[in-house]
Amino acid sequence: MGLIRLIATAALVWFVFRWLDRFFGGPRKGPRKHTTDHDSKSGAQQRSSSPKEDGLGDYVDFEEINEP
């Protein structure tokens, strides 16, 4: 009985937090539509000419140096 009660309480808390996030979270960034295979483009055609603005910097690959 205790396990069922725990699972029910966890599910209820999860749904309440989800509802509160929708209510107070504001609009979501980006569209939430699903694309089908015939709508999607190949990788070469999908690239845009402008760089993406996601707020992250460039990836830097560091090389380890063994010092004697």
C-alpha cells in the first residue's frame, strides 16, 4: 500500500509542477510542430548562411602537452 501511495503522490506532484510551469513559465522558445520526412531537407540544403545565435562560444580542441 505504501508503494502505491508513493507513486500516486509523485505523479500528482509532477503534474502540479508541470501545470505551474506552463502557467508561470511564459511562452516556449521555438515552434513545437512535428515535421514529416517529405518536409525535411537534406543536410546540405538545411544549412543556413547566417551563424546560429545560441549564446554559446566556439568549440576549442585543446591538445595535451607532456612536459619533462
